[in-house]
Amino acid sequence: MPPMPFGFEREVTRQKALEHSMGAVLVGSLIALFLSGAVCMQVFLYCQLYPRDRTRIKFMVFLVWLMDTIHSGMAITSNWVYLIVHFGDWDNMDDITWSIATSVALTALNTFFVHCFFTHRIYTLSRQNLYVTIPLVTLALVRLVSALISTAEMIRLKSFSQFVDQYAYVFTIGLSTAASTDIFIAAGLCYFLRRGRSGFTSMDKIVDAITLYTIENGMLTCITTIVSLVCWVTMSTNLIFLGLHLAISKLYANSLLATLNARKSLLNKSQGSSDRDHPLPVIFPDSFGRRTGADAHWSARSQGETGTRLEVSIQKTIQHEIDGEPSGSYPLGAPVSSAHTSDSERGRDHDHDAAKSSKTSRVVTYLTE
């Protein structure tokens, strides 16, 4: 087979470079816009379900939605510049547009807000344990600062090749800390949620459901970030990593909003009421009920009740004494010290119930915040 002409080889190389660079940005932008539509739907669902939610949560939702919308605009602008304004300009593939640099900062800001939100939940579940939450906040800040430095240097250098040569490690630190924070947050939530199992069947089912959702939710953002990091480290000469990076911000925003929108449904189930229940957010897995052990018997009971009924049966032992001798007791033949034993047992039962109530209240607080 005769060798191909030099010009043809060069054309094939350019075509591959175009596919792996501008093509990756285009596909990543399309996926990001699809996920942005899901974010808008989640925001609309939030406004319908929680019109009287706390002001700080409303502000956070608005801020995440605003940054997500601006991020989508940056993705559209970058495609316009690369594919329309500089159509046919091969040398432009190495240029970093201001919109791409801005999208990196917006992704980091959205990630920071989501990390802080879930860290606050760990803070609540762990009884304000600063030894756990401060390292998580520190990792989130490292992620944010490294991304802001990357954005500033991208705008200054305006070249992917120069940025890779001089500041590749900064971008690597940002993606690494983001993935690490996802893993630590998911592990922390699962640990403290499992510790919050109270022994009440309905509440434990809710804890199992939240634990499962936490794992799946954390895995989604973590795997995407890790794949983007691997592409960045191994293929820094193309923009495949950037196509994945454009979708990361949307996944974090959906993660936050879906978690907020699930509160009312889970809280109603924890209280045994489903008359006014609403469907779980669309990001919840379809196998939610099967894998958490919510069988048909429990579902049927939930649908027929409007509240949780707690029945307490107390058996009291009464000791009668006549002239210092035990004359009769209920039950018969009980020892003289049975009343004292009963008191101590009731004290232990009271402490045990108090511990259960404390665990339940922390889970309810988790669901309502």
C-alpha cells in the first residue's frame, strides 16, 4: 500500500484534533444544557412544594439557579466563538475564550455551595462536631481557590498549551479535592445516618432510603469528576476533559435541588402519612422502594393512616405488706424488691426511649432543614 500524501495525513490529524477539542466542547455543552433543563424543572418543583421555606434556603436555591443559568450562557457563547466566529481557523483551537474561563469559576462556585450544604447536614447529624466539618469546609475552600486561580490564569494566558505547561497542577488540585470532598461527604452522611437508626421501623426505612440516595448521589458527581480528572491528566492536549467539566456544575445543582425537593415526601413517610404525599424528585432512582425494603405491607399501612399512632403498654407490680410481711403481690410470688427492680427497669427503658427520640429528632431535623 503506497504511503498517503503529506497533505492528507495533515488533514486527518487536524480532523481528529477538531473532533477531540471542539467536538468534545460541543457534546459537553449539549449534555450540560439538557441537565440545565432538569435544574429549571427542579427549581419549579421547589417553588411549588416549599413556598414558605426558610429565606436562606430560598436564597441559596435562587443563587444556584442563577449561576447555573449563567454557566449555560457561557457554554453557548464558547461554542459560538469556536464554531461560528472562528470557523475554519485551526489555530484558534488552542485559544481559551473568556467564557470557558468563566465557566470554570462558576462550576467551582456551584460545587462550593453544594459541598457547604451537605457539610452543614453532617454538622447537624454529628451534634455540631467541628472535628468532622472543619476539614470538609477546608477541602471545599481549596477546591474553590484553585478553580479561581485557574480562571484568572486562563484569562491572562489565553492559551491551553501555556496553561498546561505552567498551571496544570492547580487545575489538578481543584478536581482532586472536589472528588475527595464528594467521597468524604458521602461517607460522613452514611455513617451518621446509620448511627441515627432509632429502632422505629418507619423511621429506619427512611434512614435506609436517605443513605441509599446519598451514596448514589455522591457517586454520580464523584465519578464524573474523576473521569474528567483522568482525561485532564492523561489527555491534556485535547479538550475532552472540558466537555465533562461543563456537565459537572449541572450535576451538583441537580444533586442539591433534588435533595431539597425530597424532604416533604420523606418526612410524610416518616410520620406515617401519605394522603398528601407527592412523588419523589425525578433524580431519585426507580428502584428506591425495592432496595430499601419498603414492601407492599408497609406501603398499604402508610396509605391508610394520617398519623403515627404510638401505643404504650405499662405493667405495674404492686407489693402489699401486712405487719412487715409480704401478703400478696401482682404477679404472685414476686420478691420484696420487685418494686425497686421495676423502677430501675422503667428508668432504663425511659433512657432508652429518650435516646431513640433524640436520634429520631436529629433525622427529622435533617429532613426539614
